[in-house]
Amino acid sequence: MKSITIDGSQRESVGKNSTKALRNAGQVPCVLYGGEAKPVHFSAPELAFSKLVYTPNAHTVVINLDNGDSFNAVMQDIQFHPVTDKILHIDFYEIYENKEITMEIPVKTVGTSRGVLNGGNLRVPYRKLRVKAIPSKLPDFIEVDITPLKIGTKLYIRELANEDYKFMHPDNIVVCQVRRSRLSVAGADDDEDETEEGETAEAAAETPAAESQE
């Protein structure tokens, strides 16, 4: 998984007045939890978080502070202003290479569904899936091949099992499906199968007849 570096400054004061002053200066107050010591309070420019927050991709974070400390972490929670959508606060959780963590990973569909070509609607109920793994095994995205999906068929999460990580969802969760729409061709998939089988049978039947005439 790709990592984003955030350069910040450790906060000496965490009171309301200090927090307000930071925000007025374009800084975002942050807290890092999960370490062996007490939580680490720091701040960083709001622009430093753009590639982390305003993206559908999942990332780990390297936090470098002005006192020389450096931490590996993941974003755990974020608060936005209800009117301006400015970032008000971010919580991070420190991660360790030998310790499993749980993250939401985006779902990426690949391929062309036969059911969609016949007018069906592709439904992807979960844009992200929760997985558990050590940091080095976390994927950038969960790749889902929709090529085999016909109208009315579903792909379950158990079909995406991977040795590197574990899905934190029940096995019967539907990851994607193709549903019939008003524009879909009734029985299109079945008709295509029957046509292929019919052509094969017809070819087999014509072969002996041709030989007998010789």
C-alpha cells in the first residue's frame, strides 16, 4: 500500500484558544493514538492532507514531526466544519509492521460483464471493504473481475478470499451483482448458451451425413 508523508509540528498546548489559533492560521490539530506512550498532539497545514483525505484510495501515513520523531500510522477519524467543509480535526492510529490492523479498502471492478452488455445494471453495494492484515500486506484496492457475471448473478465476498488479508465481513455479503433492467434483453444470456449448444449439435449431426454421401 502506498504511503503519504505528513510534516507537522508537535503541539505544546492543546486548549481551546490554542486550537482556534491553529485553525485560523490554516493548521489542522491532530492526535496520534495507539503508541506505547501517551497520545501525541501535533498540527500540520491543511493542504498537507489533500492527497490523504480527498481521494478514493487508501493510504498509510508517515508522520514526521519537527522534534525529530517519526511515526507510521493510518487515519482513524476526521471532522469537517458543517458549513465550510474545512478540516477541523484528524485522529491517527499508530501502526507496527508485526501487528495486524483493520482498514477500509476501496473496491475496483475490472472486466466487462456479459450481463451489462445485455442491458443489465451492475450494482456494487460496497465501495469499500474492511480487511485485516499486517501493514505490508494491505492492498491498495480490492480487484473484482465482473466478466463472468450474467443478468441475475451475484459475486459473494467468499469468492475473493486472499492469503494476505482477511475480510471482516460475513461470507454471504454480496460484493456486486447484475440486475435486470427495463432495457435488458429477456433471456439474452440463456439464449446465447442455447445457440452455441445448438450450433454444436447441428454441426455434429451434419458431419456423418456429408461423409455418407461420399
